[in-house]
Amino acid sequence: MSLEADWFRRAHPEITTIEALLPDCNGIMRGKWVPRHKLKKIFEGELKLPKTALSLDIWGRDVEQLVFASGDADGICRPVEGSLLPTPWAAGGQHGQIMLSMFNADGSPYSGDPRHVLKKVLARYQQVGWRPVVAAELEFSLVRFDDSLPLHTCPAPLGGFPVGGNTYDLDVLNHHQAMLEDLRLACEVQDIPFDGVAKESAPSQYEINMQHVDNPVLAAKQILMMKRLIKGVAAKHDLIASFMPKPFENEAGNGLHVHCSVLDENGVNIFDDGTEKGSPLLHNAIAGCLLNMADSVAVFTPSFNGYRRFQPGFHAPTYPCWGYENRTVAIRVPAGNPAARRLEHRVAGADANPYLLFAVLLSAMLDGIEQNLSPGDPTSGDGYAQEVAKLPVYMPDAVNLFSESEFIRDSLGSELQRIYTLTKQQEVEEFRKRITPLEYQSYLEKL
């Protein structure tokens, strides 16, 4: 048995069950529960799951084309180093968890696993001695359900509903103090870089800030663990933590903003030229993001619901534009110490798979640098009203662009492009079949 597994068994004799977690292309955890004595087999590579477990649709259904094409062959699931941890929100404190990654039978990485896809992108940076640094701002909603509809949990005036979101309001945080304190303690147990929580602009909406990490593969794992942790801790307090990108019709949706800089082999930020403007490499990287943004929207917004964020007044960028200290643009350059010069990518929803999000972001940045591209003039004022090509705001359009994109094929690989396309097309088709209450209200009696 590995040293990690041996230490865990000695340190946590109370844990009887291990939740073996395999994040699929949607960022949904698949896997199984195994008794603690099976840890040895997991670390010896004896845990197998079908490769198609990574390409299930959002409802957990197989995509038939993928099953038939592969014969539903198994892959080898190996542990991700450092991911064997207790799950402090589990009832009775008897559960632990471990993250898995998929390999082929010959031991090579399976190219349909988003984690391996991101590692290949990072290898391109490593070849020139660079290390990307990323940090995430993750938004979520705390809700309750009534008749299958979400209800706000934030304080409201007597006899009424919330009028505003009370952005940055400390009293609202006090309202959920017990839950948020349990969340902080759980982050300590799971060694997740919690960097604070704030009340966001929509009612019942909150934002978790995560610390900068110079390893995007690790950062992506931490984001997935953080999402699972928040949901688990909230459930312990009879709340539902939702990363649904647009849970309420008339409120801003949940986003996943990413801050990114790049260090050279001496630890110097290549985006820093000592000024507020930033280096030419920063401008190249921004240009690459803008050039490849439309092709990547299916990654930034993987769910049908996520496209409802792209409406006027709801703080989701719809044009590939950039600017300095401007929160209405897709790519923002924050002010501050030049040594920390970075870009902030503001398009993705909270439902994005962080492995794939980082992979397309970093590939786009490198594309701009390698081609010495210019982003054009920065946007001043309203970035939601630009006279440039609009990003796709409907899921079928975004999936079509993704499926035909050479940039996506070069960045993520043909296997990931293929399985992700088919998975998303199946999701689109399911929604196309469904008739909404609004359609009945509009047409049933009038036509």
C-alpha cells in the first residue's frame, strides 16, 4: 500500500467508507463507494470503470454512439496524489474521499479525461520554462425548494421578498454564520485554499475566493473539491448550495471568474513591465483569449440553463472585448501592484468544468503569444454594448462552433472534442423535446 493510504488508515481509524470520485466532462462526480480495506486495491490500480463514465450526459445517461463505438471498454482509475481526505460533513464522520483519474489498459493517460487534457496544455508552458498561476472566484446560491422551485434563503423585509442582493452586506453573512463557519473548518480539514466569502449581487448569492496557485491541475481539483464541500456543508444545515448558473429568472447568475498570470523560470511575472499597461506578452495573451473565445463558449457554458445568463443587465459578457479595471468586459486587467499584473477571464459560469476551463484559457493565451497577436484598443465604458461579433448565446450554436473548431481540436485533442460534443448534443436534444409551462400559457388556448 502507498504511504499516503497507510498514513490515512492510521490517522483515521473511524473512517469505514471511501468515496472514490471520478469527475466527468460535465464536472459531475461519478464513481463508487468502497470499504476502507479496498484502499490498497485502488492504489494498486485495480479499480476499473467504463471510459464512458467520463462522457455521461448531465442526467447520467450513456451517449449511445460512444458506448457502441468503444464496446464500453473499461479504463483503469488511479488515485490523484493528495486527494485522500476525510469528508467532515458526512453523517457520523465515517466517510473519506479520493479523487481518481482515468488511464488506458496499457497505463497511458486516457485522452478523454479532462485532467489529462489540462496536463498536456501545461506541458507546452513547461517547455519554455513558464508556470501559469490561477485563482478562482466561485459564485453559488443558497436556496430551499418548494414545489420543485428554488426559494431565497436571504433575509427579506417583513411580508415581502428581497428587493436587492445586499451586495457585500455583512448582516446577510451573519444570517448563515453557522454554515459558513462549518465551511471554513471543512476547508481546513481538506486543505482547500479558502480565501474569504462575500455576499454577491443577487439575493441568496455568495462568492468564495480561492487563493492563487501556480499549478492549474491542482487548482482545478481544488475547485471541484470546494464545490462538493460547499454542497455537503450546506446540506448539513438543511440548505441547498447550487452552482446552477441561472437559478432565478430576474437575478444575476452564478459565474466562475479566473485570474491568471504566468511566471518565468526565475519566478518573474511575464505580464509585468512595471506599468499599469502591462507587458506586450499580456496583450498577446488577451488577444488569443478574444480570438478563440467563441469556439470555447461550450466549455465556459456547458449547460442549457447557463445560456440564460447572457441577457442584458445580468453581468455576463456577451462580446469578446477587454479593458482595464472594467467589469463589463470579457477580459479585465485589474489595477494594482505591477508585479501581480494579470488578466481576469469573466465569461465562464459556475457550472464549467475547471479542468477544461483552464485548458482552453491557457491554450488561447499561448496561441496569442505564439502568433504575436494584438487585442486592439481596450474598451472604456459599457462592454455589454460593443459593435463586435457577439458570442454565441444559444447552446446549439456554441456546441456547433466547438465541434468544428481547429483551435479546440489542437487544444483539447480530438477525443475530448468528440465525446464532449456528443454529450452536449444529447443534452440539447433532450431540451428540444420538452414543452415548457410558458408554451402552454402562450399557445394552448389562443391557437
